[in-house]
Amino acid sequence: MGLTQQEIALIKSSLGREPTGAELAFFTSHWSEHCSYKSTKRWLRRLPGRAPWVVRGRGTDAPLVEVERGLYVSFKIESHNHPSAVDPYNGAATGVGGIIRDILTVGAVPVALLVNLHFGPPDDPHARWIMDNVVRGIADYGNRVGVPVVGGETWFDEDFTHTPIVLATCVGVVEKDAVPPGGVEPGDLIVVAGLGADRSG
């Protein structure tokens, strides 16, 4: 299911019993690299998160950095590797949608997308199918909401034939006075709109 023997032992120990199939599926999903960053978290913690120009750092939907008095830049990077391997078009598109949403939550206007993509050899039919649909998903979502892809990089290697690396970054700009206050309070209204989830999650 994607869990290591050590993780399964930890689950059994925490529950005090054998986990059900549904519980194993839950842990597999929530302890995936996509959700928990379990293999990269230790490296991400090494990145600086505090400085005089950092207005909001780690732990927020999107950080804010002051680039000039009263003007902030917000940015968000997210991996959508597994969703893009399962359903390349929708996996990549929803990855872009998620980071644009995070930029919007801090009041910023999304202005640009950047991508870092790793695929299998372009002459491999499966790798080519993944690549074509990932690129189309990123471009379609960005174009439909008016946020262009302005740069990035693409790598090809056999290691990525079935499991691509799909990293997308969104950059936004916001004036200090337009940043909404952080946090939520009991009684706040939450509105969820859109279609149900597809195979990519």
C-alpha cells in the first residue's frame, strides 16, 4: 500500500491493534510524500523562514515577502507527482489550481507560474503521454484564469517514466493594505465550490 514495515508497526502500536483496510488506506494517503513530505521535510526545515523582510513565513498557505515598502510578493510551490502519474491532465491542472488558490488566500493577485518537470524519455510512449497531458493541464488551467507560465525547466530520465516530478510555483503581488488578517474564528463562513474529486484526487 505504500507504507514501510516501520510505518505499519507504528500504526499498530498507536492503535493497539491491527489496522483495518480503511485505516491503512487513510494512513497511506496522509503519509504519502504528496501530503506529508516525509522524505523532504528535514531538508525543507533547513530553509530560512525568518528575516526582517518575511511578513508571513512557513505554516501559512503562501508566504509573504516585502520587496519594497508596502508591496509584498507571495509565492507557493507544490508537488503534484502522484496525481500527475495517475491522471496527468487533471493531476497537473489541480496542482496549478491549488497554488493559485493559496496565493489568493493572502490577498495577492497571481501574476506568473513556473514549472519544474521531470519525465521519462520522450520517445517512450507512456512517458510521452504523461508529458503531453501534464503540459496541457498546466497550460489550460493557467490560461483559463489568466496566469501565464513564464518559465521553468524540463528534465528527461528513465527513472521518471512512470513517476514524473511535477512541481509548480505561483507568484503573486499584493499591497500591504490588501492583505487579509490571518487566522479563522468560530462562526466564520466556509464556502466550497466546484466539482467532486476525480482519479487524481
